[in-house]
Amino acid sequence: VGYDYVVDQQPIGKLLFRQFCERNRPQYHKYNNFLDATDRYEVEVDETRAMLAAEVFGRYLKTDDCEAVTDVVSRQVIDEASATIDAGSKDIFIECVRCVKSFLAGAPFAEFERSMYFHRYLQWKWLEAQPVTQHTFRMYRVLGKGGFGEVCACQVRATGKMYACKKLEKKRIKKRKGEAMVLIEKQILQRINSRFVVNLAYAYETKDALCLVLTIMNGGDLKFHIYNMCGADTGLGLERARFYAAQVACGLEHLHKMGIVYRDCKPENILLDDAGHVRISDLGLAVDVPEGGSVRGRVGTVGYMAPEVIDNERYTFSPDWFSFGCLLYEMIEGRAPFRARKEKVKREEVDRRVKHEQEKYSHKFSECGRSLCSALLGKAVSSRLGCGAGRRGAAQVKAHRFFAHLNWARLEAGMVDAPFVPDPHAVYAKDVLDIEQFSTVKGVNLDAADDTFYGKFNTGSVSIPWQTEMIETGCFAELNVFARGEDNKECATPDLQLVPATTTPEEEKGCFLFARRFLSPVFNRHSGYTRPNIAATLNFTK
């Protein structure tokens, strides 16, 4: 447990550390202000970035007044930053930030650990670790179906947050010998925290199913938008295709940096959210690539598999860039590069086309679009864009002139508006009655030997998404209450006192007391549903 984990990686840890500095150690608060300023600089638009750099430099690094951080950043580091300030590079303040964080990780963090704010952080971590069951959620309409079961909309009872619940039927998994695939998908999802990949928030089991609770994406998938909303005559258009391709490239970049090859990039696996942003979904075929090693496997979807996958050769991340090229082509052209929609053709013929035929380009492609697709759809790995830098191959793709006018930092921060925003009143999916029902699995019995596998799956809440949910739904603000001392400063509530005070129940204050309070429900005006008393529902204790 250190600064890097508690403050840099844990959303609630960061908020509580900031509260500690602002309210109890104001001499440390300026360092957090500097970090916020550098974060703003990184996502500033190109036209004003140099101006903001000069402003940040002048306020925090050029003077020795009370706001300056020159007491923890060396003169050499400051001079090096000053020499590059006019260029407007995103990396100007990297070393300055490292110096400031190194300082905060020392005495300030040690003081934080001895404070009531850190004890409150431990309470949240205790709550985060509580068991998750089917009773944690309300289940709603079926959204679709996966390989092992249905996908339904669901809502966390305590917070009102909506998710998608992917149910994996235990008997169907066992019949298809899919235990390894299911566990790998769950473990990979648990490691990923990306704006461009669906996030896993909870994993739990019921009597009949294993359940993955994931980011809900209400805007439909790209396959639906290409063929049902736009059609083969128009495709999605260059601007939409560029935007979606950029976000998918960021998702692949995050996977590859963690050593994961996706192996199933295709339109129906790219989902839109309410704001029109896209995420990669369905990591059932994803696999870890050993550092310095490679993998083999003839897996994927016909027409999107790279030549090296078809030939069952060893590979690292190259198949993803070929599939990404297929996706980009299909978004622009309105049909896949090697197979027309609903074309009746054997798998062997599609594989032959992938390996030997050149894709055809129409007037829908700009010169830049055609150039990028051609580079991504190279038959040989050695000539394919993105395949010459291992885990860092995305940098080559992002540098292509097709994306020349895109501000990647703002895109990665979610600050670029989508060119298309789904209608909140429309349903971008099949009608419930059109979704095929699964047949009953017969001849499969579950026994005690299966419990070991279920135990590895049933891990409850995933830290960062859970903490983000607590913050976004207002639960953190509602519960993170401290008492006031005689000097009107914040002090510990009884649940934070390591030596409990002797009080009567009527005198007890604070929202983290053991859940013996069950007050009447309060109406949540923002989401339009009745939320139970949150302190009692979440069952906070010290």
C-alpha cells in the first residue's frame, strides 16, 4: 500500500488524499493543484496549448511564492522544461510531475496513513470486498445472447447504476469444455481499465450461471449501424469511420500494452454508448502474449482472420491490426473486404480471398482512407502497419495521416464529441421476441469438482469500476461525512474512532456505523426510482 496504488490508481483513495491535504495540510495542497494543472495541459487544444504551458510554468515553476513547487522540483528539471515550453509538447512537465509525486509519496502520504481519512479509505475497501450475489441487482430486459447464455440489462439496487449482465450457464460451459475460455475472459476483463474496452464491474455466481456485470452500451453495435441504419450504399461515412477507428485503435493499444491480443475485432463486437462513443467488447478469444514470446491459434471470425492465423502460424499482435483494417474498410464501404453480407460462400473460399486477393476500393474512400486500409490489410506481417513495434504498434497506426487532425489526448480523455449520438428513445437492438432462446442442456451434471473453477470466477466487485460507481452515483458524497469539532474543523465520527466512545444510540453520529438503521426509502430525483437508505443498504461498518 503506497501512494502509487492508493492515490494514483484508486478513485476514492485519490479523493480522500485530496481532502486530507486541502482540509488538514494546506501546505501540501499546492502540489495537487500543480498536478491538476498539468492534467489540464495534456488535454488542451493545440491552438492554446503553448499559452497554457507558459501559464502553468509561470505560476508553479518560475517563482518562489506560496503556490510554487520549486522546493521539490530541481533547478535542472525546471530548466529542461523551460527549454521545450514553446514547442507545446505533451511531455513538457513529465519530469516535474514525477518529482512532485515522489515528494507526495513520502512524508505527506505517511501523514495521510495516520489520519482518519485513510481509516475512511479502509472502510470503503472493506465495503468493496463484501460478497456480491444475484440479490445485489435488479434484472431487466434481455439485450442479446452470447455463446454461453443471455445478456440482460441490470441495475445495482443500492446505487441505481445500470449495467449489462452476461450470464454464462454452468451446464453449457461444462458441456462445451469452455471453463478455460470463460476464466481467461474474466481475468483479462478484470485487469483492463480503459475508456475504450467494456469494463468488468462485478463477477458472481448463481445456482445455474456465472455472471459478468459489464459496462452497459445502449447505442447498439457497429454491425447494426452499418447495415440497419446506413446501408451498403453509403457506409458510415468518413468522419464517423475515422472517429470509431480512432477509439478502437486506443482500445487495442491498451490491450496490447498489457500483453493481450484481442483476436476478434469485427463490427458486431464494437458497441456504442449513450453518448456515441465506442468500446471493444467480447474478449472471449483474447489471450496473453508472453513477453518476448508468441502464441498460436486458428481462432477468430471468418473474413476477419489474418493470413498468419488462417495458416496456423505463430504471432503476437499482428492479427488485431489486420482485423482492424477489415473493420475500417467495412465502416467506409458498407461491406466487408473479402465477403459480401449474406453471401453464400464456403469458409475455404473466404480464407483464399484473404490470403491472395487484393481488396477493391470505391469512391467512398479518401486517398488517406485507402492508404490506411491498404497498409493494415497487408498480407505479410512484415509489411503490415502496426506490426513493427510489438506492444507499441498502435503508435504507428495513430501516426498515419488519416488521423492527422485528431487530438489524441483529448480523445483519450473523452473530450471529443461523437459525430453521431444515439436517440435515447430508440432501441438499437433486435426485438426481445426475435432473440433466439437457448435450448435446455441435457446430460450434464454439476458436481463438487466444479466448485474450484467457480471459486476462481466468483470474486465480487472490481475495484476501480466499483469506486467510480460510488462516486458517480453520489453515494461517496452522501456517505463520506465527518464530524465537526469545537474549532469547527473536521474530526472523526464514532465509526472512525479506534477507541469507541461511550455513547447512547441516540447520540451516535456518522454514516459508517454498523447497519442497525433501516430508515424509510428516499426518493432519488435524478434517476426516478426509489433508492433505499444508502447507509443501511450498503451496510457500512468500521
